[in-house]
Amino acid sequence: MLDNKKNKKERTMETTKYVYWQDGDMWIGHLEEYPDYMSQGETLEELKENLKDIYKDLTSGAIPCVRKIAELEIA
């Protein structure tokens, strides 16, 4: 029983927000945290897969000098 609970914790889904829109026949989008890195797909599912690939590249260090958006507390 303990192993089953441990496996459920290990399978926790990681998520990130993305911005997308349809332009003609194509779906265009970018990860909210990385707006400089856009992608496209012929379907929304293809766009999502492309964004997952970009996320892996951006977070693995495969792409140098990555610019991100963050929040700054000012008061």
C-alpha cells in the first residue's frame, strides 16, 4: 500500500501556462514565462507538443542566455 502512494506522488503532473491563438489555419503560441520563444502547429495538439519541446530545451540549459518573465515585489 505504501508503494502505491509513493508512485502517485511521483506521477504528479507539472504544468506551465501558455498563450495561444489561431491565425488562419495555424495555431500560434508561446510559454507565458518565455514569451520570446514562439511556436506553431497545424492543430492545437501539435502546438502543445511543440511548446513542450521548447520547454524541455529552455529548462535543460540546451539554449543559452534564456530570457524569462518574473515578478518583482515593489512594496
